[in-house]
Amino acid sequence: MMRFIRSAFVIARRDFGATVLSKTFIFFLLAPLFPLLMGGVFGSIGARVATQAARPVVAVVSSDKDFDRLSSARSELAQALGEDTMVSLVHYPAEPNLALQKARLLSSRNPPIRAVLTGGIDHPRLTGSVADDPGTLGQLRLVIANARSPGEATPALLPVTNVESSSGSEVRDRALTAQIGQMLLFFFTILLAGMLLSQVIEEKSNKIIEVIAAAIRIDAMFVGKLFAMLAASITGIVVWISAGAVLIQIMKHGGVATLPAPAIGWPGFLALGIIYFAMNYLLLGAAFLTIGAQASTVREVQTMSLPVTFTQMLIFGFASTAIGSPDSPTALAAAIFPLSSPMAMIARAAEDPQWWPQLVAILWQGLWVALIIHFGAMLFRKTVLKSGPQSKWWRLKRA
Amino acid sequence: MLQQVSQSAAPFAPAVEATELVKDFGETRAVDGVTLAVPKGSIYGLLGPNGAGKTTILRMLIGIIDPSSGTRRVLGQERPLEVAPEVGYLPEERGLYPSMYARDAIAFMGSLRGLPLSEGRRRADELLEEHNLGDWAKKPIRSLSKGMAQTVQLLGTIVHRPRLIVLDEPFAGLDAINQGRLEELIRRETRAGATVIFSTHVIAHAERLCERVAIIAKGRVAFDGRVDEARAKLRPIVRLRTRAAEGPWRSAIPADARRDGEEWVFELPESGPEPLLKVLIDGGAGIETLAIERPGLHDAFVAIAGPSAAEAMGREKVQ
């Protein structure tokens, strides 16, 4: 046993060093920046578009007096509904040819005008594209009503006492934490387990696999590779989480302390996150490594790994049913099914403060990890050293 | 543990023994009942053309693959991987990590066999210096020439000072100078007490290096023994040139003798050279030249493995 562990360690040390000490690992660490940057760029564009779409502009063709009353009424309503959600009113003095003026305003680009209000407060008439926009129409009705009888629609004084959280907000926040935790677990696993495939291809293309196979048990090599990439992945994740925490500390008022705390607490949640990532990674990684052993080219690897990736997405979908109702039958099934268990349980950690289900799940998953690694290594040993004519991967004859 | 293994092995037991080894790949029988014994401290050659089964035999002997049937015993152990730290193996298809430094590659190969990494690096530096590659110790493998990379891999095979060194076609791809160096390295390792088994399809290497050879043809051992014994399978060859074309001396020429230009070529009769000479002289042959040649390993190989195997070996050598 000691020799097995020592052999696995030799492989793990080589692979870990080759991965983490390579220049390309810096790109690997920077990888999450790219989606964040993309998200930021597209998010700001989207936000601008959304702002424009959310605040329609209505041109008011009226006397100055009528417009002042409408504007005051709008301001009062904005106190109740919020400035950002209210229509904007822009005043235009009436021109001799009203029809022409309306047509010109409706085709105006700056500002883009949704509708034109004419007839003043007494005989209001709206012309514009508002058939699918009942919100704008409703707001204008309220504004006009308020302008006709100022003061009647003044919002009542409602003193507010703010608390840190309520049961309603806690459930919502924890569900969000569960969702984010589960998604991170899924994406990290899918992205990082894929790296294992290239590892086997490297060994095969460098033809060093025979040197290794002559010196140590092939299953020690399998385990060494698996844990080397797990260690490299955890290195990356620790860097990313630390960088994320620093970023939040700098950018968010109050820092990480203001983040919605998971039910089990942040230290426990982060520890479970690492454990469940390891479990998920080992389960999926063993599958990827076994697939890598069957293939001799990158193309073959990609073809073979596609069904596994899709299956993993289905499993992710299954595990996501645990969010919001961790004791439902489907959530319990997702927690018991070994491949979805890590993702289901990280969601549970965000929503349920009890530790014993987590400990049971870790033992259960550990058992399955051992089983899958055992069978994966066996398959790996039988197929990775196939020489001579390429045999079909499903014909697993003893080498 | 290694000491226990060494002590448990009988002192005069062969370093490697194989009994009736069979290996089937699907419907194909690659190795068919191979039995051989490699004495400790010897240089042992596996001779045969490509496809004869040499690599498969070596892979079974060192435990990369298991035989379909038959038994093997390596340094006293039936499970070869148990003695992996005492074995060095150079596969036919050379392989190293391209981005690894030469010294690290050697140390890594040693660490696979249980040598601590720091000690491996120290020995790697020594070995590289000895082989005039000291300046390349901290250069990545990808920057080395093919010959240098092969030398590095060979040094990685012996860095942990194995008692058994198994080399699969070690001379392939090396130029004449590096082949000479490799031959010297093999001799040096055996002088230090190691047993060396190597496969080759170049008979000259086996003839120069080996004390014992196994001639492999179609997955079987056609011959296993000392090189002298292989040669002894054939009678010495007589090459004779005479001034006289005909005469009573012709009675000394066997019926199966052949002409090679002006020379008669035939096996030395069992009675030896003296009666032959007497008949030739008394019969008025007028001996111009007479040579009695000891048959080479190549001749023995042709006789044992058959002309088609010899032809295949010749083709591979040219390639």
C-alpha cells in the first residue's frame, strides 16, 4: 500500500509541477476574468438599453401651465413608485399644425418618443405606440388624475424600521447562495476535469506511458494523475475565491460580511464547497481519465467526452431541483444519486443548517469515489497500453 | 524489502526465468510457449526480426502485460512489479516529457523506481557529465538532438543502479559512435554486477556483446544458449582455391559443396582438417589458398531461424 501511495505521489508531483509551474497556468488563473469582463461589457450595454426601454418618454404638447401641473403630479407619483420606473415627460409648445407636429415628434430619435399627449389636462388624448405598454398608459392616467386633483394622491407617511434580514429575505438569499454554489461547482468541475483528458493524451503521444507502466502499477498512475489535477484545480479555485473576496471587499460597501450567509455558515460552506468539488471532480475526472485512455487523438477525446458532458448537464439539472426544497423527494433522490449528490448537497448546505446530512453524504460520496476510481483504474489499465491494431474501446479484452 | 527479495532468491538462480509463456492478442498468438533462462550477471540477447514477438516477451518479463499462460520469475519474484525498483527498462518507443530538463527527466525515471528525487538529480548530473552532456543538464528535452534524448532516456534507465536492465532495441536510431558508447555502457553495467537483456534485429551487436542469445522466430524460441553453442550448430566452413581443375583430390570435395567464384565452399568434414589436407596434397590439387572459417552468429541464425527470418532481419537492417 505504501508503495502504491508513493508511486501515485511521484506521478502527482510531476503532473502538479508540470501544470502549476508552467507559464500557461497564469492564463488558467486569469480565465475567469474573461467571462467577468464580457459580462461587464455586455451588462453595461444591456443596462443602458434596459434603462432606455424602462423609462419611456412621452411628449406633452400643451400650455406651460398644464405641463407644470402634470410635471408636479408626476413628481408626487415618483415618490411612491420610484423615479427610475416613471415615464419621462417632455414639454413641447403647441404648433399651428398639430398633426404634423405629432408625426414629427413620433419619429424623433433624440429623445426617442413613445407617445404624444395632447389636449391638456381637461381633454387629454394620447397618440403613440402604447398598445403593448399598459404600464405607461396606467402611469399617465394616474398623473393626469393627480394633476386634475392635486394632493389627493399624496402617498401616506409610512415610518420604516430596517432590519438586517427577515425570514422572507433569508430564504430568498439562501436559495440564491445555493444556486450560485451549485453553478460554480458544476462549471469548475466540467472545465477542470477536461484537463485530465489532455494529460493522458500527453503521456500517450510522448510514449512515456510504457516507461511508467514498467515501473509502477497503472492504477497508481491513474490515482496520481487524478489527485495532481485535483490539487492544481483547488489551487486555482483558492486563488479565484480569494481574488473574488478581495474584489468584493474593495467594491462592495461593508465587504464580504454583507453577502447573504448560507445556513451552515461561511466557513462550513466554503469547506464543504472544497470537499464537494473534490468529490464531484473525482467522480467526473475518473470518467474523463478512463475515456482519455481509450482515445489516441484529441479529436477522439472530444468526440467521446461530449456525451459525458451532456450527461453531466442533465445531472446538474436534476441536482438543481434541490434548491428551495431540500427535503422534497426529488432533492433527496438527487442527494442519494452519487453523481448528483455533491451538487445537491452544496445547495442543501446553503439552505439547511444541519451538519449530519452533510457528513453522511460525504461518507456516501467517498464510497462511490473509491468504487469509481477502482473500476476506472481497472479499465484504464486494460486499455491504455493496447498495442498493435487499434481495438474498439468497447471490446475490453485483457491486455 | 528489496534486501529481503534479494536474500530470498536462490544464490545461483537465473536473474530471469520464463516457462512456457504464451500471449494471445485476440485471435493472434504473439508468443507461443517461450521458455528461457537468463543467468545473473550475463548479457543476454533476444534476436529476431520485427514481429517475432521480442517486445511482447520483454513486456511480459517485466510485468507491463500479463501472459495468457505460463510463468515468469524475475529476480526471484513471480510478480515482476514487486522488484521494479531493481529493474531498469528502455522501451522500443522512446518517450520523455519534452518540457522537462534532462537532469529532471533522469531523476523522474529514477523516482518511478523508488530513488529519492534529490539523489536522482545528483546522480543525473554525474551521469550526464560522464556522457559529455553536462552542459545540457538544465536544458529541456525538446532542445536535445534525437541521439542526446536517447542517451538521456538510457541514463534514466540505469540511474537507480538496477540489478536487471532490459533494453528493447537499444541501438535503433543511434549513430555508429553512440552505438559504440552504448555497447561500452552495457559492458560496464555487467562488470558492476547487473544482468542485461536486450532485443535486437542486428546480429552484429549480439555477436559482440552477448554471452547467451535466444533466437526468436514466429513467437517461439528457436534457440536458447551460448553464442558459441549457436555457432557450434554449424560445422566450420572451408574455402579452397586450387591450381588444378580436376584430379584425384576432387574426392575430398563433398557433394553439396558450392562454387563461390574461383573458390570451393563447403563444411569441414567431421574427420577434421588433417585428412582433408592429405587428400588434397596427395591428389595434386595445387592448393592456392585454403581457409577454415568459424561460422558467425549470422550463419547460425540462418541455420536455426531459417532463410526467410534472416532475410527479414537483413531488410530491417537496411531500413
